[in-house]
Amino acid sequence: MSDRQDPVVFDPSGKSEPLVLQVRRCRPHAQLPRQARPGDAGLDLCAAQACTLRPLQRKLIPTGVQVAIPAGFAGFVMPRSGNALRLGLSFPNTPGLIDSGYRGELQAIAINLDPETPLSIEVGDRIAQLVILPVPALTVCEVAELDETERGAAGFGSSGMQ
């Protein structure tokens, strides 16, 4: 299998140049992030170190890769749906945010949500997915009042439970 990874495409219209995500391996046997299928939003991240998580245990799992996310974008590390359903593997800080200026190794804070069964993770197992999204530049501006909306200050559960 080739380790070649096509550039991550941001503009679905195809009018602009593809966004390139630079990746560096920083551990032996690390696998490059890759889409499972063309058009997938997430790039699979693989474990670069084997570990076992006891029921409800949290552990930091290294991926063995570093990335250079372009300015104006951020990376979001999220669970893979199949792992969450079949194994109970999740991430307590989902989504994990990776700022464009970060150049360290990508690591995932994993948790085994199965209340009874330990979870073994081997090197090369797909544990999470990385999604790259645009993040606009913002200026914080303090105001005396905010504009009114239909929802207003209504919070959790305000739209009903069904």
C-alpha cells in the first residue's frame, strides 16, 4: 500500500486549488492520515502505540504524526462512529481542537466507555478522525446590548425533548 496522500480538498466546487495538509511522521511505523473513501470529510488517525484501556479508563494515545494546518483553518479530532458503537471508544474532549500554529504530535485523549470490557488498541488501528475546517479571523468587540432573536436566552432543552 502506498503512503501517498492526495491533498485535502476544501472547496467542493473545485474552482480553487486543493488545500494541502503537510504531515510529518515523528514515530516509527506511524501511518499518514488518510480518507477511507474519496469524498470522506475525515482523515483516519491511527494509533502509533499499543495500549489497553480498562472500563471507563482514559489514556493519551499518540498517532505518530505532526501536521501543519494552514492559517485560517483548524483541525478537529473526533471519534470514528464504528469504534464508538462496537467498542465504546470515544474522546472526552470531543472534538479535540488543533490550532493552525501547533506543530507537535497529534494525540487523542481516549476513553473506554464500555462498563465491563477492556479495550485493546494495537499499532495501526484507526482510532479517530481528523477534520480540517475553516476558522474565520475574529475581532472581539464589547457591546452594551446584544441584538434580539426569537430564541433569546433560552438554553438547554428549550426547544423541547422530542
